[in-house]
Amino acid sequence: MSVMYGRLVDLLVDRFEVDRAEIGPDTTFEDLDMDSLFLVELLLVIHSDFGVHVHDDAASPGDTITQVADLIERLASAQASA
């Protein structure tokens, strides 16, 4: 798993009180009973904590933790090279 995946899992556990045992690479936000409103809040926290701006419509509840971690990593790389 990527470093960003680990950071995202830590964020979910520490800030949103998700049980680490419920999170796996193929776990979706829907699996964690998290809706689109939760994702907006999560993306705001990611922007604040990671310094990466993710548009509200870039992620959906059906996305896996791995997909969102990959998205954040791509955006972070693009912002760093800009």
C-alpha cells in the first residue's frame, strides 16, 4: 500500500473514529456507512491536513479507500510540480 493510503486510513481512524479493522484496500465509503456529505467533510479535512485540494465531485461513496488515496496522491504530485 502507498504512504497516502496509510495516511488516509490513519485520518479515518483518528479523526472520524472508524474502526481500523473495518478498513481494507477494497473497502468503499458506502461499506463504512459514509455518504456524500461525509465525503465533503473528509475532503475538507484532507485539504487542511494534507494540503491537497480535492474537488467535491472527485470522489463518491462508492469509491474504495485505495481509489481515493490514489486520487489524493496524484493531485499532491500535480500540485508539487506546478
